[in-house]
Amino acid sequence: MRFNLEQLFQSPIRDIVLQQLTKNLGLPQEGSAQLFDKALSITVARMARKSLRRDSASTLFGLLKNTSFAIEPSSILSEQSTTTAAQVTQLVEQGKQVLPALFVSKAQGTENYLANTTNMPADTVRTTLGLIVPLIFSFFKDKIDNNGLTLTGMTGYIGDQAKNIAPFIDQGALDALGIKGSFDDLFLALEKAPALFIAGASVAGDSGDSLASSPEVKVLTEAKQSTAEPTKSSAPWKWLIPIAVVLAALLAVKSCTTEEQKSDPVSQAPAAPSTNTDSAKPATEPAPTTETTPATEPAPTTGSAPAAESSTAPATQS
């Protein structure tokens, strides 16, 4: 049988559940209705608190999707239901086993709060919670399996119940759940959660606990990996850049050394001719003595007197 979550707060579904609690499970008539309303409301409030964080919302989504029971919980909601008291009891026992996964460290505080505010024994409180949890899970599991409900859709359904649970959630209930702030603060934050999930953030931080059960979670997981990949790929550059600088320096030094080796023969080549010219200078300096050859230039003349004069003049000078 399919039902809407808000029908648990309304007749006739609410009345049928109360009958199961009192007739099949032996709860007292007096106080059972108050306990049921408070227990149902605090369970939804707990789910709202878990839905503020991307990781815990993903865990809740996986819990809703993967939890199964011996009988279909919604089958007890029909007036023509054929379920027996033993089957309902078995369902409740299975529901009790889910409580630690849903409430985690807040389980004991929640049970104490309900017991103190309704004057009901702890066993009665756990029995009531044990029936409520399978019914809520049945609603969400049907939506996930048959309607493609997503993580953000889950938070939307939970947020829609704010008006139904508000009369039964006081400050004591918030304290028992470890919720800081007011009831309005809780559900205002829940309204922002889906947009933040898509953006890869969350209202109350991120502990990294995630499930890839829904498309949204898968997108978030892939986005998380893609944002981490640049960090991983950029890590080698931290080493390659200094290595490249060192190699460039070595190549520069090698290039300079090669240039020096190439330039040495060039510088030495002009040096050799300079030394040779210096040593040749004394040999060329006497060349002016050849300039005396003009004395032979008059040789073409036929007169002998000039030749004699040139030979006697140096003699008198010495």
C-alpha cells in the first residue's frame, strides 16, 4: 500500500498505526497517541538534521534505499490488513535494529527525552520508534525504487514535514538531537541544503562520509575527484621546474665553455703573426740601406766625376 508521509500525522492512517501499537503490541491506550506524535516528529527532525550535511545525507539515503524488512511495512496501514501480531512484532524488532544507524550517538538521549516527556517506560518508547522507523523507511524506499527519488528530493520531502512536526518539537527535543539553534533555523538550513549539495558544499561541514547511491552523490564524488586531480597532476611540476632550471643552468655553462674553446684558437691566431712581425722588424729596419741604391740611379749617366764625388764625400766625413 502506498501512502504519503504526511498521512502518518492524519487520520485514518494515524489511527491504524495507533491500533497496531495498542492491540498488537500491547501499549497502553493512555499516552500512546502523545508518544506516537512526539516519536514520529523527533524521528523526522533527526532525519532533517542528518540531511544538512552532504556526507550524512548520503548515508541516510543509502540507509533508506538498502534497508529491507521481513514484511512490507505499509501493509499494516490498511484496515483490511491480514498481518498478524507476530509479524508486526517482528517488524518492530527489525525497526529497533535500525535505530542506532539512524540516531547514532543521539539514540539514548532521544529515548530518554521521549520517556520523560510522556511518562512512558523506555521499552514502550523503543517499541513505538521500532514501528515508526520502518513506516518512514517504506515511504522513502518506494519513492527511490519506483519514482527515482534523489538525494535532493529526499531532503525536500523531509522539509515538507516541518509544519506537521513543529507542534511536537520543543527545545528539549532539539537538545536531545544535538541541534543548535531554533526549530526554524533547522528547517531554513534544510531549504538551502539541496542547492549546496549540487554546488559541492554543505550546511554543516563535510566529513567525507559519502555514498555513490544517487546521481547527485555520484556527481559530487566525480566533482570532488576532478578538483583533486589538478593538485595531483601539478605535484610533479613542483619537482620538474627546479630540475629544468638546473638543466638550463648546466646547458648554459656547457655552452659558455664550448664558446670559450671555440674562441681560444681565434685569439691565438692573431697572436702568432704579431710575434713574428716583431722578430722580423730588425730585419726590415735595415731596409733603408737599400735606399742608397739611388747612388746607382745616376749610373745611366756617362760622366765619371759624379761617381767619384760620391765615393770621396763619405771618406772625408769619417
